[in-house]
Amino acid sequence: MSFVNHSVATTLAALKDLHYTFPRETELSEGFEWIITDYWAKASTNKDFEARGLLVTGPSRVGKTSEIKHVLNKVNDGSTIMPDGRPAHIVSVTLAGRLSWKDLGVHTLRKGLRFPPQGKSRMTQRQIWDMVGYQAREQGVHGIHYDECQHIFPANNEANRAMLLDSFKSLLKDPDWPFMLILSGVDELVHHIGSDEQLAFLLRPVRFREISFGRNEDVHELNRLCFAYADKAGVDFTPLSSTDFYRRLSCATANRWGRAIELVIEALIDAVEQGDKTISSAHFCRAFTSTLGLPPGYSPFSVDDFEPLFAGETVFKLWEKHRSTIPT
């Protein structure tokens, strides 16, 4: 007996592979062009220089990571040749918890540069970061993206925060091999970086927003997003194309763009499993309740006065609880 529903699996793979292009990607791409152009120009002079970086922030689950990785794939496609004769290359490192600066160096070697250091416990912090610089120079890595960067900053410890900010500046200004830096995370990261005026000056800010019904363009964006994914799945989305439905979708996903995409995919998969060629609120209701473990029929898509019951923070906690139960 096969446990693979090939029709559903094919549709799911196609939907997961689809990259929806938001207008915000233009601003992000312009930011990358700005820092890489700056790096190229300065490196071509063969003089010591300081690199620039990006500070990408916004609420969790609005799509920062996926957008950055999509642009990074373009940066790393080999078409941009740097003055050292090698293609531009920026690696990505995700921070999952509190790290010391030495630990961050080890993490960078392992996850970013694919070079697990031997005998790291006996190495000093300086030796670890010297190895980061050496390996990056040998591999032609010109920049590092640190995702979820807020995790490295300790709470209520100004001295440690100042040390970390100085260390990030040292990466931008390293005379042997300066790094472009992309620091991304939730909004609290703005507070940390903003406490150092010099570092803040070197990082161009790019902010990702939540869904807001105070902006008509967000309603239109949700409409385009839903139809893009529905077309890919071969499902007609016309019956749900209304402001009322998009308000319910926004409520169900705590106004997060990333969550909205996830729920749209789950609802479309439900339609495919049912053999339906037209979408309905029932598909979204089942997707919402089954994903979050709620009683059948209890969702913003089935309750008339839904907003008081599914306030933003309440739904956000449900999504976060769901995420924490997924095995890693």
C-alpha cells in the first residue's frame, strides 16, 4: 500500500516551489545592489575600506527569510564578478538562540562556510574569527547574512551589547577581508543596532510590514496572491474574491504575509484532496482548524462575528504554539 497521494503531492510540490513576488522585493533587491556596488567600487581601488550592509526587520512570519534567500540566490548565481575575479558570494547563517561572539564564529564556520573547526574548545575567540576571515577569503565569500539576529543580543546587558556591536563593525571594516553584512530579525533588532550610531549608519534599513486593511494596496495584494497560488493548483478562486474574505484571511493569519501563504496552500490542498475545482470558505475553515488543532468549524471563516474571537495576538499565539510542536 502506498501512503503517497501523488496528485496531492504533485500539487503541493508545485505550490511550495512557487515564489510570489511582492513589491517589497524591489526595495530589498535595490538594497543588495547598493551594498554590492559599494563593495565592488571600494575593493577595486586596492585600498583598505569599510563595507556596508542591510538591516532587514519586521514582525515574525512576514516573509523576511524567504525573500532574502530568494534575492541571495540571484546574488550567488555567478553573474556578478567582483574585483578579485570571483563571483559575488554571500552565505546565510540562522541564529536559533543565545550565542557568545566566539560561538557565533564557530557557527559561522560550520553553517556558513561549511568548515567545522577542529579543537574549537582550545581555540581563542580571536583564533576562531581569524579562521572565519581566512576561510571566507579562500572561498571567495564576500558577505554574511545573519538571520534571526536579535537572538545574539543579551537582555538588559548594555556592556555585552556594545561589545557585540563593535564586533559587527569590525567585520565590516576588517582590513584583510571586509564582509558585507545582512542582519535580519524582528523589530527589536532596530533598537539594538540603533544604539550604535556608527553601525546604524553603515546598515541600510529595509522594513517588512504586516497586512493592514488601512492600506487598499494590501487588499489588492492578497487578491493577487490568492489567485496566483490557486491558478498554480488549478482551482478557481473567484467565489472568495471579496474584501470580507480577505479580512477573514488576514485575521486567521494574525496579519502575517508568510502565514497567509501557508494557509492558502493548505486550503488549496484540501480542495485538491476533495476533488473540488472551485475554492470555498469550507476549505479554509478545515485548513485552519486542522492545522491549529481547533474544533471543526471554529474559525474566522465560519463565525459571523469573528474579530473579537480571533484577535491578532490570540491567533498569533496559536500559530506559534503550532510551530513549537513541529519536530525539528
